[in-house]
Amino acid sequence: MKRRGSKFFMPEGYCVKCKAKKEIIDAAEETMKNGRKAIKGKCPTCGTVMFKILGGKATPAAATAETTKAQPAKTTAT
């Protein structure tokens, strides 16, 4: 949730059952299998699960630091 002015901004999504754009209740940010961010919650009218894919990929700082470290080359003595 983002803050705009003195109010909190609730994420909006499209409810397939109501066929309308509505605010997502009980919104929780998740990371999908492919690494993209998404918001999952419920429709305030009918209670159907709403899902909205967000822009950008999630980049965990610890994982990227470990993968970018150069490993020393192994030498074999014969």
C-alpha cells in the first residue's frame, strides 16, 4: 500500500465475477515463480479472489550478491 497525502492508497484490480474495477481488500504482495511481483486479495462485493501482476521483477539483495561474486579458478597440478 502506498501513501498519497494523508490517506493510504489501496491497490485496484479487476473482478472477473463483478466485471468491474474495484479496490482489493486484504491485499498481500507476493512473488510469483518467475520472480515478478503481484498483489493478491479479495473483492469487497462478492469475495472472489483478485490477482494483479505488478511491473518489474523482485530482486532479493542477498541472492544477487552471492551469484555475482567471482569464484577463483581451480588449477590442477599434474
